[in-house]
Amino acid sequence: MLYQLYEAQRSLMEPFADFAQAASKLFGAGTGFSQMPMAQRVSAGYDLLYRLGKDYVKPEFEIKTVKVEDNDVVIQEIVELDKPFCELRRFKRFTDDTHTLSILKSQPVVLIVAPLSGHYATLLRDTVRTMLQDHKVYITDWKNARMVPLSEGEFRLDDYINYVQDFIRHLQSEYGHCHVMSVCQPTVPVLAAVSLMASRGEQLPLSLTMMGGPIDARKSPTAVNNLAMNKSFEWFENNVIHRVPHGFPGEGRRVYPGFLQHTGFVAMNPDRHAKSHYDYFKDLIKGDDASAEAHRKFYDEYNAVLDMDADYYLDTIRTVFQKFELVHGTWDVRSPEGAIERVRPQDIRTSALLTIEGELDDISGSGQTEAAHDLCTGVKADSRKHIEVKGAGHYGIFSGRRWRDLVYPQVKEFITAHDQPQKHRSARASASSEDSIRAGSRPAARKSSTATPRKKVAAARR
């Protein structure tokens, strides 16, 4: 019922938001009403009202070009794989400069696993844009669960893990190898996915970069951790799970609604958000267009939220934040074929491991991500590294100035140091249409020489 009430309220507010937007323009600069007393304040007030009442849709990545050695490289987004709950999105690069082309072809392949924790993958826009300078980049673009029909079945944490494995195998079949970067929530399922592949004897990613995630949520628990740990499993099931109302493709699906998640985000720092909106109002009055636009961009992203499938969300609460099954070594995962497999991070031996934490992270506390080193005992000491970013909060380790100036150079160096030499790379990589001078048909992907029977089954499914 709560979801239905929210949708009714949103529908009711929509014409008022449209009116506020029109009124803001009516009293704005360049109109006859702009000369009236207090016109600028009236326009600013209506603009703020519009932004507080409008519906925020999924943002675009809007990465059109990147600089590679001072040359502009054109970016084209392509959906490489389309699964019911996620798209594997590729940022294909184009150039007509032969020297730049040769550089692009030699760069490592990186799969960025974005969080499925309320916001869209576009939250990692700055991460992607920066990585594209020196890497071939793919990202998991998770879908809004209310847009997924019930006929597609349920989505659990096990399914998330199986998706990640399929994406890794796909990139390995395309290029012969890949690196994986996980940001926040996916550090846990990514570590599980690679652990299971290691236990089966499959080819592993060359490196794992894990940033600000709850590998061991018992360490330095934050307000987010405390909520998950102090409330019973039944409390979450009874209080935050609702069914998608009529009018959406996923009608009837049990979800953790995005609007409830957004309420929780705001409740963590209500004073900060109130001040931010008041500053925006003042910037509009002063005519500070740059600051006002920065506010719009941030909240266009921050206010755009998605519903999570209830089974996935509840599995995460129970497995990661209440039973701590990963660190206790008691986590069993069901494969697509129905087999139950134990997650054993100690079986990982050939993937290098980089963990990154922010000194002031209020979502994943100090030591939670670094705990991956205690679990991955099979990784050699010279293939490990941990970074603590001084003065950085949660978002600062993957977005903004600290990410670009302090974190990224070390990530780039680590990936480069653990990338296979050119002579060992797949012939498929050099023949790939990725980073081609002009678009063309993509050659059929060849299977990795290390493919297991399980990988062949996955390839057949694709």
C-alpha cells in the first residue's frame, strides 16, 4: 500500500512541479516579468520548488570523448550483453589517428562492477571517464527491478554472482584476459564470484581492485552497518519490502523501493542536504550559474534511484551484514545448474589484489575492505596492495579530485604491473573492433583456450 500511496502522491505533485518550472522561467531573466520587484527571488523559489517536486529519471553517462595523450577519442556506448536484470555496457573508443589507435589496442581490459544499492551505475561516471584514458572499459548497468516483468523470475544474491562470472568469461573470450574493479557493495559478490571460479580451476581475472566495500562489516561499523546488524531479518522483510504497483512492467514484483532508499540516504545527513538546497537558492539569486549547475548535476544523480529485487536485498542483509558468511567461511552459492558450492577466497592464487579505503568513509568503515587480504591467503605478497586515501569519504575514493589525482594513478600502475605482456595476449584482442578507426561488424568471439566445460555451457546460453 505504501508504494501505491507514493505513486499517487508523485502523480499529484507532477502538475505542480511543471507549474513551478514554468513560473520560474516566467520570472527569469530575459522576460517581461524579470523587471518586477523580487522577480529573481520568485524565480529562484519556483526553481527550487520544481527541483524538490520533480521526478528524477535514470541519468545518462554522457561521456562523448576522452583525452588520450592529448588526442580526443570518441566514445560510443554499446550494450554488449543484455540480461533480465543487468546490461553489460561497453564504452567503445574510436580514433582516426594511427599512433593513438596502437596505444588503445595495447591497453588493459577492465570490467567495472557497479553497485546495486539504490543508485544507477551512472554514479560511477567519473570513474569510467577517468579509466577510459588508459583502459578498455565495461560496466555492469543494473536495471530498475520495477521494470523487470515477473515472468523473468526472481533475482537473488546468487544470481548477481553468476552474472559477474558470465561477464568475466565473456571478456576473457573476447580478449583472453581481463581485470575487475568493484566499487562498494559489489566487492563481496565479486570476491565470491572469483573465488568460485578459482575453486573450479577456471581462468581468473588478472587483478581485482576492491574499493570501499563491506568485505567484513564487523570492522569499524558505520550507521549503515549498525542498521543492518541491529534490526532483525524479519524487520526488513516486514517494513521495507513492497510490491510494484499497477502501471509498471514489474507489477507485483517484491522490491525494496527506490524512494524508501532515497529517504534513508537523506536521513543520514539531513542538515547537509537542507544547507545544499538553501545554497542553491542563494546561488540562483546571485546569478552564480556555475555553482547552481553543479548542484543540479549532483542531485540529478543523487535523486535518481532504482528499486532492488527483494530477494537480492534480503539475501545481502542476511549474508553480508548479519551472518558474515564470507568471513566465517560458511557461504554457499547456488550455480545456474543448481549445484551448491562453498565460497573459498583462499583458492584465489593468480589474481593480484588491490584494496582501497577512504579515511573518512561513513558507509564502509576502516578495515572492512582491507579484510579481503586476510581471506585471500593464496595471493602472493608481491601481488597485494592496500591504499588508504587520507581525507577521503566514501565517494571520494572513486569520484572527484582525490580519485583523479591520488587514487587513479595508483590503480593504473597496479593494473599495468599485473597485465599480461603483449606476447601472451589473445590474438582476438589485436583483431578486435574495439578502438577501431571506423565502425564495422564485430568478428565472432573465440572461446578462451582455458575454457572449462562449465564455461562452454555459459557460452551456449549467451
